[in-house]
Amino acid sequence: MSNRHVHRADISDMGRAAEETEVQRAANKQLMEEGRIIRSKELERRRREEENGYDNYKSQDASNKVSSNGGPSRYSSQRSSIELSSSASSSSRNVDARELRMQLIQLEEKFKGAMMANVQLDNDKQLLRYEVDLLKDKLEDLTDSNASLHKSFLEKKRDLAYERMQVAELNHRLDFARKQIEARDQLLIEHDLILLGGSGVDDAPPLPADQKPPPDPDGEGAPAAGAKGHDGKQEKRVPNGFADSERSKPETLPSMALVSKSTADMLNNLGEPSLEAQILRLFEIRKELTARVEKLENDLETERSQPGPVSRYESRTRYAQSQEAELKQDLHNLRSQAQEYKYKLQEALQRNTALESDIVRLEGQIKRYKTIAESCEQEEAALKQEIRQHIRQIREVKSELEDYKVTNARLQRKLDKLDRSSVAPTSLVSTSLRNARDSSAHR
């Protein structure tokens, strides 16, 4: 926009200079007219003086004739006839010479005025040619700048097309990663498994296949990658389970496991918030039961070692045997159940570790793709802004070019008008000179 203002200022300065030259030319014409009037007055005065001098000469000639009438009549008549013929011829010559001199003076004055006007017009013509050359140079500069802008525009357009292809490819990869996560959730649903741990509380079961997870503003689509806050908003989580402000801490994977729904219900009935606490609770229960069994065995041994009546001994023996059998059966059941839980826990931990590695890898890819997509969007916005700026500059250059064309046409019309006005006085001077030569040749 500043270039356009500068060019418009140059155009206004050129118009102002043209107006000043027109005013100066009008003043010169006025001065020439005044000089012509003064010169014509001077010539008229000289002509009158010459006529007065000729009248005085005629009066003196007549007096000379009167004084010479005392001689012989024949001689005087011959002399008078000769003098009359000579005076008539001399007077006609004087009149013709005077008229020719006056015409010559007038023609010289006209020629001088025409020459001065021609010189002034030549100066104006040179000035206009110089201005036209300047406008041509500016037009060439603008054409070059327009070509360079068009070239840069094409380059930016190609870069933009390439970046759009990159963005499309990254979006395709991102969709593929999301589909993999959805497939993982679908597999969890089909096998009736639940992902436990990872956020301090037991996670909810995965969503069905027809229900999509809520959109994550940070692009994290993994279930264990983030947790909802108290206000319902999704908090940004890195793959290690911590927020962005905690990246400086050492990375530790959260305790997570894939278990069946029945096992998850049993673990939830323990009343512990995390999977690790639930496992510790199971070990504590097992330890308590083991201690109870050992205590009962010790009591049984003490009862056996004490002497007593046979009936009492038999009754106690039967009671102890039945109680011991029940305790052994309960202990066997608890040990088998603990072994089953331990086996399932190890299997779930292995699956969980494999899924965690996949989740971490996918989350890293998603985050990388998201960063690349954001950078591509920023570059695309910058390119769009540059394209708009180039289009605006091209429009300004086109408007300035139109202004220059209009100014050039106006100056060309003025130049043609000046050329026509300069040709007219020259033709007038040549016609006057031709008439003077013809009259002199005729005489």
C-alpha cells in the first residue's frame, strides 16, 4: 500500500509539473503577444516618420521647381518631365521598398515568434519524452516485480500442494492408528476383558464398537493415556500416566492388567482403589488364612498332647478330625484359588505389558502426527496469508499500471496537440516567405 501511495504521489507531482509548464508557456505566449504589439506600434511609428519625411521631400522638390521656372521654357519643361518621371519612379520604389521592408520586418518578427514558440514546444516535448521514458522505466520495473511475484506465487502454490499432500498422508496414518485403538477396544469387549489400573482407580470397561470414545482435544485416543478431571474435561496425559508438568520426573509405567469380568468383580469387592492394593489385600487375606490354619493346627496338636477321659478324647478327636478336614478342605480351596488368581494375574500382566507397549507406541505416533499436522496447518495458514498479500500487491500493481496508462495517454494527447500547434506557425511563416518571394520576383 505504501508503494501505491508513493507512485500516486509521483503522478501528482508530474501533473503539478505539467500544470506549471502550461502556466509558464501561457505566460511566455502573453509576453510574446505584448512584444509583438509593441513592435507593431514601433513599426507604425517608423512608417509614419518615413511618410512625413517623404512629404517634406516632395515639398522641397516643388519649391525647387518653382525657383527654376525663370530659364528657357523648353529646357525647363524637359527638365520638369524628367524630374517628374524620376520622382514618380523613385516614389514608387520608395513605397515598394517601404512595404517590402515592413513586410520583411513583420515576417522576421513572426519568424522569431514562431522560432521561440517552436523552441518552447521542443522543450516541452523533451520534458514530456523524459516523463514518458520515466513512466516506461517504472512500467518495466512493475512488470519485472509482477513476474517475480507470479513466480514466487507459483513456488508457494507448489509448496502448499506438497504440504497438503503431507497433511493428507498424516491424517491417513492418524486414522489408521485410531482404528487400531478401536480394534483393541473391540477385542477387549469380545473377550470380556477389563483394563484395570493406570489412573489410580479402576477404569471403566471399553465402549462398544458402535459408540465412539469422546474426542480428545490433544489427540490422545488411548484409554490409559489420560483421565477426566472433576469438571469433566479431558486432562492431557503423556504415555507414562503423568501430566505435561511432570515430564521431568522419571518415567514409570502404571500398574495395569487385563482380567475377566468375574475376576474384576471379585477384585472390586475388596474395596481397594488400585490394582496393586487389591493384590496386596489378597496376599494379606491369604496370610491371615495361613496364620489361622497354623493356629488351628497348633491347637489341635496341643489338644492331642493333653491326656483325658476316653469319651472326651473320642468326642474331641471326632470334632478335631471333622474341623481339621474342613480346614484342610478350605485351605486347599483357598490355595487352589490363590494359584488360579496368581496364574491369571501373571497372564493378565503379560497381556497388559504387551498392550501397554502397543499403547505407548501408538500414543507416541499419534502425538508425533499431531505435532506434524499442527505445524503443517500453521505453515498452510502462513502460506494463505502470503498468497493473500501477493494477490493484494498484484491488484495494487494493476491499479497503478492502469493509472500510468491513463496518465501516459493524457500526456500523449497533450504531446500530439503541441506537435500540431508547432506545425501551424511554421507553415504560416513558410507561406509568408513564399508570398514575399513571389511579389519581389513579379516586380
